[in-house]
Amino acid sequence: MTEITIIFSHALISATNNQREIRVKGENLGEILNKLAKRYGNEFKKKLFDKEGKIKRFINIYINGKDTRFLDGLETKLKKGDEILIIPAVSGG
Amino acid sequence: MKCRECGEQHPAKRIYACQECFGPLDVIYDYNDISLTKDVLRGRRQNLWRYFELLPINDRENMIDLGAGYTTLQKCEELGKRIGLKNLFIKNDTTNPTYSFKDRPASVAVSKALEFHTKAVGCASTGNLAAATAAHAAKAGLPCYVFIPEGIEPNKIAQTAAYGARIIKVKGTYDETNRLAYQAAELYNIDIVNINLRPYYVEGSKTLAYEVCEQLDWHTPDRVIIPTASGAMLCAIEKGFREFKELGLTDEVDTKLVCAQAEGCAPIVKSFNTSSRQVQPIENPETVAHSLAIGDPGDGIYVLEKLRRSKGTAEAATDKEITDAIELLAQTEGIFAEPAGGVSVAVLKKLAERGEIDPNEKVVCYVTGNGLKSPEALPSQITESIPIEPRIQSFAYVIGR
Ligand SMILES: Cc1ncc(COP(=O)(O)O)c(C=O)c1O
Ligand SMILES: [Zn+2]
């Protein structure tokens, strides 16, 4: 199985036992997120997923800096050493 | 502060995401405690700090005031005649201290940074916020880190550099730049005004609505045209009108909001036209309006809700329409705008000519940045001039008489 690094936004670490960065094994993004949901439980799920179990619309997930909406979303395949970043969508200017 | 998604309230600390649901936070006020009257306001200084009670700063000592705001609301007879509108006004925000509306949110955010005893500030910018943050940081005596994507107009960079900011130019789009700034904010303890100070930052742009109300003799306009990138300003203007009504400073708010985007980067217009509730981001924006080139608008979904609720609309303008509009505005009203201003005027013109705006409607079109920031946007036929001999015959020759 492929080992992936996940980096959480500061605003999320209250739901990840204060972990900012962890390594998890998985083949695609969906699988990784399910593992995280199991590991961290309700608090984490409540922050990341909406009522229908989809990623909330104001949360962005990047793989090696690329927005997963430009990849295959939850189906995106992962390879060794990939880095996943989970942050809220922030407005710009 | 209150969460936009779940409604949970949080103290006004240095946070920007809801601790319950991760949603964005907005500053809220107890309007019963605010006693702003028309008479009080009339006697105040002519800049955005006249609305101190409606801005999220506790101590006046922390105000960083370069004089942003209270810009002219220009009645546009000539432009109106050209496009068939009788009650047209331009909110001319090209005259702010650093020549764009961004001085409004930047001055509030940098003031808030002082209140939080921040060590360094910064921003992720499509060009205009860079200079605005840098100037206010200079006045506040704070170091400033400005993240910009490649391809920003040279004048905007020169201006920012002059204020002493550290410019970090990123190979990539604005959205990639923004993400880098996000990570830098967390790891290096920099307060990025439009990221981790976002709830405070956006409050500054509400003053664009307050001023228009005051300048229209305490009435709200029938329609506003707003150049839109992330959507933060549009949301703030909508909040501003609502707050003035809440305080009894204006009558019923019945203002239609129009979101104006550049064709090469119009994710909100696309969603609006397909009646979607999501905004599909654009990976590689391409437009002469660099300042509006945000492919993944953070406030896009909220803009869509506000457009629908106000019975407003969304429309895009091509590069040619944008530069034509810059010329039209300059030649009818004497206002020289950067492409973002061209976008709002181009969209205004389109809607008016299509008959979507009633000729009698009171319309306010926001022109948010100065043309001197991006002179290269204009076609060379109008900017080039060939020198002549200092002889009257040469003059006669060039004017063809
Ligand atoms: C001149 C100008 N007008 C309008 C905007 C759009 O603002 P917003 O991102 O809040 O939609 C910008 C954003 O950078 C700008 O620089
Ligand atoms: Zn919330």
C-alpha cells in the first residue's frame, strides 16, 4: 500500500488530536479520508463532511498543490510520497 | 463573530474558521448598542473611519488612517445618455490612497493586526491589495510580505516595492499563490490580511455601501454593478446596505446586485447561468483584468445566494469589451479605470443596451481601481503618439487641416 502525507490546517487540528501532519496508507483520496474519519471520529467528520457525506463546499483539498477538483476528486489515485493538504476555501483579492 | 454555515458564535479573536464546522466567520455587531444618526455622521471626517462603530476595531489608537474612503459618487449624464440610463452614478474608487478600493479592507485589517499585536502582515494579491496592504503596513511600522502570481502589471509591483514590502512572486496562478500564502501564514506567524484576518478585512468594504446610501441622500440604489473576483466585496456591500437599514439610516433595501466578471475568469457567472449552487473553479484564468483573475472564488457560493435573493444577475465581459469600456468611461466621464473598472462598465453597458435595466432605475456602478495601475491594458493605437517637428506646418499635417 502507498504511504501518503497529510497536512491539516491549524483550524482543523482540534479535530485531529492536535496533529498537523500524519502519514497514512491508501490507494485513493476517498479511501484516505475514510481512514481519517475512522481514526478521528465524529468531531473530524462533522468538520469535513456535509449531511450527505460529501466534502463540504467550503473546504479545499490539494494533492501536491493541485486542487482535487481538477483531478478525479475522491477517486484521485495516489502514489508514494504524495502530499495532501486540507484547508478551508479562503476568499482572496 | 458568527459562523456563516452553522450560526455558532465565537469571540472576536484571531480566528477565521468556525470551531464547530470549519465554516467561514463573519463579524457581528449589537445594533442596539450603536447610536449612529444622520446628524452624527454628517459631522464626521470624510473617510471610512466615519463609520468606526460599524468597523471591528475596539481602540481608536489602532486606526491606520491614510484617508481611504469617502470617494466621489459621480452623476453620469453623458455616459448615461450613451447607454440609455437617466439615473446613472459611478462610485469612483480610483482616488483612494493607493488608487483602488482595496485601501478600505487593508486599512481595517492592518488596524486589527495592531490590535492583535501582530509581528508581521501580508496578503495574497491579484495586484491591488499588494499596494494597499504594503502602504498601510508601512504606516503601521509592520513588516509586510506580499504574495503575487506572475504576470501582475509592473506598475502595481513598483508601487508595492516602494512601500518597502517584501514581494514574493509565485510561478503559478492566483489560487496557487493564495494557497502558498495560507501555508506561510500558519507556519511563519504572518497575519495575511485576506486569509487569517479575513473576517475583519472584509468589513472595510462595507463602507462602499454606506457611502453610496449617504451620497444618495440616505436611499439605497435600485441596482449596483460590482466587479467580482473572490466575491468578498460583493458580500460586504450587501451586508453594508442591510446594516444601514438595521440602524434606520435608510429605507427598505431593494437593491438588485449584479456580479460583473471577466469572460476569461467567470466561474460565478457560469454557475449563475446554469442555476448551480456550486462554483466550479477555473484552473487557468486568462484575462486582461488581472485583478479579477481568481479562478476559485472563496465567496462564490455566497455570492450566488445573494444574487438570487436580490433578484440580481451575473454577466461577463470580453477583453475587447473591457478595454472599450475603459475608453468610454474615460471619454464621457473623465474617469480613468483599470480593467476591473472596465469590467463593471462593460457589463453595465451590456445590460442597459439589452433592455435589462429600466432607463429610470437608480444605478450605481462601482469603479474600483485606477487606470494608471495598468496602462498597458489599452490598445496601442490610442496610447502611441509619434513626435513631430516643432513647426506649425507639422501640427497642421497631423491634425489634417
Ligand atoms: C480593482 C479591483 N476590483 C475588484 C476586485 C474584486 O474583489 P473581490 O475579490 O472582493 O471580489 C479586485 C480584487 O482584487 C480588485 O483589485
Ligand atoms: Zn460553523
